[in-house]
Amino acid sequence: MRNANRQAFLTTSSREAMLVWMPRVKPEKLVRQAMAERQWTQGKLARELDIDPGVLSRLLNGGRPPSLLLAVKLERLLKVPAALWVEGRL
């Protein structure tokens, strides 16, 4: 059964890869939610990711997709699946 409001992706955040179903949501929103939960500013997240704050700002505003490396860093740090960023780019 197809559901236009859900998407499947593989996550490797645990020891084993698993297929996960999530509602369709912009990954930028998930990053902002994770930041809010941790009470992190954009500057703090940029330092944790070792990236320029301007790069993070463009990413959070939807102006720039992350590199694959940055997508993986976001997954490891915030548990936002990298596959959400790269869907359709592979």
C-alpha cells in the first residue's frame, strides 16, 4: 500500500541497518527540533559539526543541501537520518 505522506529509508545509526517508516517531513525541521530539545543555538551546532555557521544557516533555511559527509555528521550527532537529505540525489 502506498502512502504519499510517508517515506521509507535505511538507517545505520544502530549496529544493524534497518528500514524505518517516517512521515514526510523536511529534514531542516527535524534538525531545528533536535536543536531545540538540546537548547543549542546555530552557533553551537556549527561548532559541534565543525562547519561554518553560514553553511548551517543556508542548510536550515533550505537554501543548500548538505554534503554526504555533513548529512552523516547530522545523523550521528542529532539522529536525523542522512537518507532524508540525500533522497533522490543518489
